[in-house]
Amino acid sequence: MAALRFYLDGERVEIAAVEPTRTLLQYLREDLRRVGSKEGCAEGDCGACTVVIAELVDDALRYRAVNACIQFLPTLDGKALFTVESLKSATGELHPVQQSMVDYHGSQCGFCTPGFVMSMFALYLHNPAPTRADIDDALSGNLCRCTGYRPIIDACRHMYDYPRVAPAESELIQGLRGLRRDSGLTLEFERSRYHAPITVAALAALYLEQPEARILAGGTDVGLWITKQLRELPTLIYLGNVAELRQVNRSGAGVEIGAAVALTDAAAAIIEHYPELSDMFRRFASVPVRNAGTLVGNVANGSPIGDSMPALIAIGTRVRLRRGDQQRELALEDLYLDYMQNALQPGEFIESILIPARDESLLLRCYKLSKRFDQDISALCAAFALRLDGDRVTRIRIALGGMAAIPKRALQTEQLLLGKSWNESNIEIAMRELRAEFTPLSDMRASAAYRSRASANLLTRFYLETRPGQALEASALNVFAVTA
């Protein structure tokens, strides 16, 4: 019988009877009684459940912090797990990360402490000299109501002062090599099934046979269907073990990002060519969510307030779709038909997204407006891509999230500006057109009036940052988070 296999504290674990949607946090707390990992939100927002997962990438270990509350246990197959209980040595000594938290008073009530410790542990393992910005990013997925964060940041800074302690990597690498599979994994539990194919051909055939199945990538959306909506998902097909879908391929035509590439890696590949998008990706959820979730999953979800789609649409991204042996391509904006409706046929999935090569003459900006800087859903996300010949607009793409039922281009405003001079008078006309082109909704994040006015104002900001000969530096207008 097939069994889930992974390593925990250097010991190989095998589990034959696994409910496909059982979360890693449930397994830790209820089955292993490892209660250091806490359930605070059950949706990947608070970080109290943070653990570190290690896997082999190019035959080396890669450690990443993830949220256990929305990770399905079967996705741990072939990997190694570290919890806060893993850090204490056999002789009872605390790990440097833990000792630094003690010495610098980083814990008060203690509920959030194990999650902070695990985020710090991941940082400790892969970054020996973090900047303050690196520390802030690493902690972005962890919330604390007691400390005000300063002592935790101090603990991060000083955790390197102690004698270094790291996992026994050579033994772990050897163990993980032994977990590699020659064929896909299928687990059955009562009326539920979990499939984890290892080739894209096997995935395509499986999904064609079972189009009612739910495709699972990082679980950062699907996990909430279980923890919050209590939905039943009788058949899951997991993408994470498909080698072809874990690739980032670079060529003269641009960058192709597979469906199983984590947001962390996809963002890094895109920023190489489009550094203007670095702020957007930094504010895209938290580090643990970006480590688990995939860019293609965000695209496939198609939320009207998803942050990646406006930027990707603005630069002309395409999606490669696959159904069985057949492939086709669409412009990303053509994938979305209506709210939570897309152009995918039964049994068809997004195999990859295609980022075009950088046009060096392109002027690009992406702006996110939200109530908080970190880890907040957008009230409005706007992306603008412009090419000028002198002061004349030869190409412009305006893509907005939060303004309609789908991420959408402002086609009428684009057409109005095309061929015109890039000047203040034409921008004023375009602002009125942009406000007339959309009818946004009011919700808890922003009113319709705010969204309408802000979208037009962001067009003006883009103009001020790109006007020929007298462009203002982005820092002069750099208001990332505003109260909606």
C-alpha cells in the first residue's frame, strides 16, 4: 500500500492512512502532540503555526518557512519537517535562535513565539548576514500583540552571536534521496483520493480522466476552503512533484514560469527583468505564503483583487494551457470571462505563464493601495506600461485590480491616449475617461468613490514619474499604503 514518507528530526516517518485534506497543523497537534505550533487564524495570516520544510533542490537542501495551518499533510511527501520542538538539542540546550529570543526578551505571552522562532530559524539557515529589511521581510508573516516587535528584531540581529548550530545536512540529504519516487503517489482515505504525479504528461492524463478533481499547488487558497468553509474535496491532484512544472526557463523570448513554481522564486525571476515590480511582490502576502503559494495558482484563481494580475497583464504576459496532449496560449487578460469564471475547458489547466522579454524603452509602474503596508489585501492595484517616441505615446497598457469583477485593462483610456502627446492636458482628459470606464463596488476595503478617484490619481502619478525631461522620482510620490 502506498504511504506518505518524510523526515522529522532526522527520523523517517511513514503514514499509510492519510486524509488528503488533513492539515499539517492538525497532524502536529492532534497526532504527535507537538503543541508548540499554535492555531491562531487557520488561514495563513498570523504565523503562530509556522514550521520549516526542507527539500532537495539540485541535490542541495533548501529550507523555507511555511504556514502549517493551510498545508495539507500529504504535500510533505519526500521532504523534511522542522518544528519548534526540533530545535532543542538532545542535551537540553536551546538553539541560538531560541536563546537569542530569551536573552533579548522577545517573548511575553508566548503564544506567537514558536512561530517567530521558526521564521527566524529559516532566516538563520539561509542568510548569515541579514539587513534590517531582510529581517522585516522574514517576520512579515508573524503577528505579535505584546512586544511591539523591537525585542524580536533585536533577537534576530543577535542570533548569530552564539556558536552556530545547523542540521546534520549530509545525513538528511542522503535520507531525502532515498525518498525520491520513480512514479507518482496515490493515497486513498475512505471516499477521498490524493494524486501526486511526477510528470506533466501523467498529470494531464489524470486530469482529463477526472476533470472534477481539484488541482492543488501551494494550498494558500485551497487550504482556506477546508479550514474556513469546511468544504469537501474528494479528489485532489497535486502539482508540486511534477518536475517540468517546477522550472523557471529563461530565453531570448522571455521567462517561462511553471505552474508549481513558488511565488518566492517566480517573483525573483520576474524582478530580474522588471525591477519596478519588486515593491509589489514584496507586499504580496507574507514570506511563508510566498514560499508555499504559486504565481500560477494566483493567476488561475483570478481574484479581482489579486495583486499579480494587473502587473502581468500590463507587461503582456501570456498563459500556456494544456488539456491532455493539446496546448494553446492566451493573453492573460483573455483568460478571465467574469467573476470567478475563466476560459479553461474541463480537464484543462495552466501549464505555465510566459513573461515577455524586457523592452528597454518600456516605462513601467505598479501601485498597490491598501490599509496596511504588509500582508494586506489591496483596495486597488494598478499597473501602467508605456512606450514613448519623444513625447508621443506609441504603446500603453493600463491594467487594474479591484475595479471590476475581474482584473481588467482600461481599453478605452488606452485608446484615448494612444498616439497623443504625453502631457498634462491629455492626462486630465484620460483621468475622466478612466473614471467613466469602470463602475467599482464598495466593500470593507474601500468605497466605490475612493477606488474611482484613486485609479485616476494613480494615472497622474504615473505621468509625473514618466513625463519627458521633468519626471519626478518615485520616492517623491512614494505613498505605498493609504487609508481607504
